[in-house]
Amino acid sequence: MSNAELLEDLDDDFGTGSESEVEVRNDGDAFSTLQHFATEYRPPRLLEGSEGSFCNISWLFDRRDIILQLIKDRPDSSSALLLSKMQPLVQDEIDFLHTYLKGLYEETFPELQSIVTSGEQYARVVQLLQQSKGSPDISDFQNVVDREQILILSMALQTDYKYNKSPSGDLMHMLTITIEIILALCDLKQEMKAFVTSLISQVAPNLSELVGPETAAALIAAAGGIRELSIIPSCNIPSMGKSKFASHVQAVDQSGVRQKGFVYYCPLVLEQPILVRNQALKMTCAKVSLAARVDLSKSSPNANLGLEFRKDILHKLQNIQEPPNISNVKALPIPEDKPKKKRAGRRFRKYKEQFQLSHARQLQNRMEFGKQESTVVDVYGEEIGMGMAGSSRASKSVPTKRSAKVRAPMQRRLAAAANETHNFFSENQEHADVLKAPSNGPQINGETRDPKNQPNTNQWYTKFMTHSKDQAS
């Protein structure tokens, strides 16, 4: 991409035209000048041409003397609020210049922008690479990037770094000025942050007591003021200040936290064990949202509510980390081998009647003295004694109160079966004649047959039982 095309793209993305330029007002004090500037601020337009027009891409760079004068002459809460609103503007201009610098240096070292994501680090690395003149020493980058980035940077310098394609002429001049402006804005941002941090306890006392003055100042600066921070939902606060993802950086560690912003690095969260930091982050962000609203309404200027929020979070985290209570194991009582005691009564007596022996069964279990017991043979060939059930006393005995209970569905099925049997015999005349036959024997075709002359169908069973008794004897 040529320089002209790059400038046009940046003009379309960040610029609003010449009417967006804010004039520097030297009449009046620095506070009113910066207040008017912050109210009417618009993103600057990148102008190609002389050195003076190129420097106009950063309005805050032109007004850094006024900002430093305000920091020196007026250390109060109103100045801290004003500078906290201007810190996002400084970061926006740093990001704008970072994008332009990557476009200038992309052809020389394309992989550098994926290794170093911060604007200040990128500018310092490019400055060291230009000063080395094609033979960079990896030890020069130790104070700029961390160890992991140094390892990847040393490998990328051997493969993707093309010093012979470095910008030259006007592009080289623009590259140098862009680096100087980025570094100057970064230093200005650090001074503004230190000033706001020193006075943040007056602006947001409860928020400062909860997460510390540094984190409170960073949150207010990222939101653009205490009012803007108070309307942000608590679920969006963890991502405020989150660094850009790099290919060599792990997104999640053992804590399981993905959104590591300003609140994650406050002492209240970092002092907790790594396994409970995710819960500590959620609790703290919920209280940050409440503390910002309390500070906006100024209902607790002594920071008592912020201190109470902090104690509440620490108490909950302590309860989470405590081991579960171990209750005393109580031995079971020795089981007693005796029937359970049940209360008597009419309902219980009726319940027991369902399982009592019938009167016939009770008589069968008894034997009359001096008399032979009558027996019967069941269907399995077993001889069963009848006891006193076959005597005359059994008919005179009073039957038990127990009665068979048949449910309504079973009654309906029995009635249907009886009705079906009756219909079957009433429709078939032959079966009906058998049922109507006299007791002396069945009549077939008007003749009465003697049952003695009829063949006995159970003769095989009688022979089998006789043979079994002979073998047993």
C-alpha cells in the first residue's frame, strides 16, 4: 500500500475534516482551556505535506504544556476529573498513531505487529531497530519487552526482518516523528495517571477504598469519568483495560479468568489464591459498579461504604476457602430382635383379620382324640389329613369374620366371564342338554346312560397311585 492510500484510509477512519480542528486558546487559565478542548474534541485529520501539518495529527501533543501546567498549578479534585476524562483521548491518539506506524513499518518487519501489541512497546522496538542499522543486538530489547517476546523476536529477526526495505526519504522522516509523538504521549499519559491517582480519593473515595487508588484511577480514566463508569454494567467491568491478545500469550491460566483487566490486577483480587480469583473478580466488579454510583451521588464521602464492601468480599472469600464441616459420626443402635410394638385398635384388628387362618383351616389342624382322621388325595397325589374339618362339629362352628375382598375391576371381569359362559351354553343346545340332565346320568339322544357302564377316564391315575404305594411298601 502506498503512502497516499494509507493516508486516505486513515482520513476516512479517524478524521472528520478541517472543521474538526480545535484551536488552541491562550486566553484564560489552563483549566478552562482544557475543559473547552475536551468538550469540542474531534479526532484529528492526517495531513500530508510539511512537518508542521504532519504534527497536527495529535492535538494533545500540541497542548501537553497546558496539561503539565494544570497539573502543577491546580492540584484539586476538579482537575483530576477533567484529566480523567482526557486520558481516553490520549489513548485514542496513541492507538491512531500506532496504526499509522504499523503501516509504515509493515513492509520492513511484518511479523513485529503480531509479537508486540502495545503501541509504546512497538514504537520503542522500531526505534531500536532503526538505531541498530541492520545488526540489532537482542540484549537491547530486554528493557522493552518481556522474556517470551524476546525469544520470539530473536527468531523473527532471523527470518522476517528486511532492513533493506526500510522507509527512506519523507517516509523515514514521518516514521521518526511518529515514534517521538507516541513516546511523548505515553509519558504524558503516565503523568496524568499519577496526578489523578494522587487525588482519586477525593473524587471517588469509596471506589478508591475498595480496589485501591491506582485501579480506581485507571477505571475512571478508561470510562471517561465517574458518571460514565457508574452506568457501565458490572458484567462489562472485567474487560476494561484488558490487553490485546498476542499469539504467544496464553489466554487462560489456572485461575480460569479470561478478562484480565484493571480490576483483576488490583490487590483485592491478586492477594487471593489462584483457584478463587475468578469468584473474587466477579464479586469485586459487582461492588465496583455500586461504589461508583455511591461516589457519583456523594452519599458516603467518608468511604465507609467502600470499606464495608471490601470486608464483605473478604468474608465471603474466606468462607469459600474454609473446609466443609465434618459432623460427628453417630453409631447406629443395636437392633432388637423382637416384634415391633404397634398400637391396637379397630383398624389394626381389621388389618390382622386379613392374614388370619380360616375356621376350616383351624379345624383341619386339630385332631379328635380316639378317632381316625379322614384323608383326601389332592391333584398332585398327596394324601392330606382333614383333622376335625370333616366332623359334624365343623358344620356347627361359627365362621370367621374374614371375607374375601374383590376389587371392582375383578368383579366386572368375573361378571363378564359368567355372562359369556351363560351365553355359550344357552346358544348351544347340546351343551344345554348336558347341563339339564338328571343326576342319575347324562341323556344323549333321549337315552339315559348308567355311569357305572361308562369308561373311567381316571383309571390311569388310579393304577399309577397303586403302583407307587406297592413300591413304597
